[in-house]
Amino acid sequence: MAPPIVLTLVATDTLGNQTTSAPVRVVPDTSPPVVDLISPIAGTVLTGVTTMRAKASDDSGLGQVSFFVDSRLVGTDGTSPYTVALKTDTLWPGHHLLVASARDQAGNRSDSAPVDVVVERPKTVFFDDFSDGDLKGWTVQTGKWTVQRSNDVPPRALFSASTSSASTISTTQLKLTDTIVDTAVTLVGWPSKATLVVATHYQDRDNYDYLALKGDGHLQLGRRLRGVATTLVTVPVALVPGDTLHLELRAEGCVLGARVNGANIATARTDGRVVLKGAVMLSIQGGAAAFDDVAIAPIAPAGG
């Protein structure tokens, strides 16, 4: 506990006369609140929408409780019981650390012990790891696409190389709206003018929403509508030839989101007046790339 502080008030009139108040002893609040993340518990496998729930208290009054996933703020609550809804389909499949952080009225803060949980891959409507060695479920639009052999690097992956024109392939017979597309991409040949695209809502070569990696070290989110491509956001991203990246393109309503290796990289909003619905498309131009573990999952509604 901090030592007490003595406060006095001095009043001065226009003639310079002063009066000092009686001293008041106060004890500053330096004690942090107590907080515990009580749900979910460690080791829980999460799917769909789950509730993060915390118990918190403070002797001088609690301000609010904030909830974090991998150090990223996902919500706050100022009223007990302290809860926030977590849509697990916004998280990369695998292990994540959940933490609740409480702040009292004096600004003191404390964090709960981290809770390690596992996010399960959302139920997919399409998944291909190319272990069968063929292109079943895919339609080649342009260029040449092959499945790597088991002794290739990377093995058993969807490969294409292109120089001037784009090589393009799309899923067959999928008409999707709110969707998550994720894939592991190896940058086999990656000059500065290369462009790699993961697209959803693909209707034809003139209409789709996309995530694009550029050889100059940038990621773009955009929309191609009636043959006109509009870049909605551009952000820098580290791209090294030979690296394998986990890419995720999320399309929900008129919002697009991009994640690279599990980290949120960019979001953008499309023109909500036009809602596209279509397949998933992959493309490489001016370089070479291998795609693996292509997973397509519908986004769960907010209710569960």
C-alpha cells in the first residue's frame, strides 16, 4: 500500500490575504484489481462463436475488463458478468492465448493468467491438399497447372508458372457469398513484377473480389467488377522467394479481410450496392507459385 498523502487547500483574496484549510490525509489507490478468465478453460477446442467470460473485483471500484486474443483486443465490458463474444472463424486454426485484463477507477491494471485454447478449422465446403495428384474439383481457366510429385519441392501442391500473361484456375461448381479462403502458398519464383491472386466471388475473369501479393513487397485487397479492377487498400508485407506463407481471404458482406501467417494485415470495404457470388480462383502472373491445403469455409452467422 502506498503511504498517505496530506492535502491542503490555500485560498487567496485580491488583497493577498490567505487561509489554509485543515489537512486531509488520503491514501492513493495503487492496488491493482483481481481478474481471472474463467471461460473458456485451457485446452478447449473452439468452433463457431464462443463466449469469453471473466471474474474481476477491486476494492475501490472496477472500471472495465478487456479481452485479448494473442495480444489483440477483441472486446471490452464494463458490467458484471464480464463477457465478450468471440467469432473463432476470424482466427487462424491452431493454438491461441486468451487473456482478460481489468482496469480500476484509479487506472491500475492487472492481467489474468493466459489460457491456451485450440481453434478448430471451420467446417469446409471444399478442401484439397492435392494428395490425390489430380485436379478434380478445379477448372483451368488459363495457363498450365499441374500437381507436384512427391519428390518435388514443395511436394503434392498445385503449381503454375507464368511470364507475361496470368495462369488462372478456379473451383468447379461453387457459388459462395460470405466465405473464408485459406491456403499455404510457396513463392517458388518471385521477381519484383510478379503478382499472385487468391480470389473469391469469382464469376468470370471480369468479376471477383481478391487478395493480391505483389513482387515489390505489397499486399492488396480489391474488387474487379465489369472488367475494371479497383484496389481498395495496399499494405507492405515481407515476401521472400522460397518462403511458404499461410494466406487467408475473408469476405463477409461488403467487408474483405486479409491475414498472413495468422496475423491480420488489412481490411477493406467494397461497394455494398453490388453483392458478388461465385467460386474461388487462384492466379499467378510473372512468377511461379505452389498452392497447398486450399480450404474454403462458410462464415458462421453472429448468432452461433
